[in-house]
Amino acid sequence: MSEQKFERGTSLSIFVSDRREDIGSLIFALLIAIGIVAFVGQ
């Protein structure tokens, strides 16, 4: 029997896997950064 070494946290995620969640978060952060640069650059 395999014992978990740590708790994964909440299972309330709209993503299927952790990797997709990480990539989605990075893309979202990049869009926010581009929006800020475009807004402040005016």
C-alpha cells in the first residue's frame, strides 16, 4: 500500500491536471502583465 507523503490540498479545481493548472496560471499572469504594460505605457 502506497502512503501519501503530503496532502495535495483542495480538489476543487477546474483543471484536469496540475500541469494544465500551472500553464493556465502562467498564461493568465502574462495577460495581466501585458495589460498593465499597455495601460501604463500610454
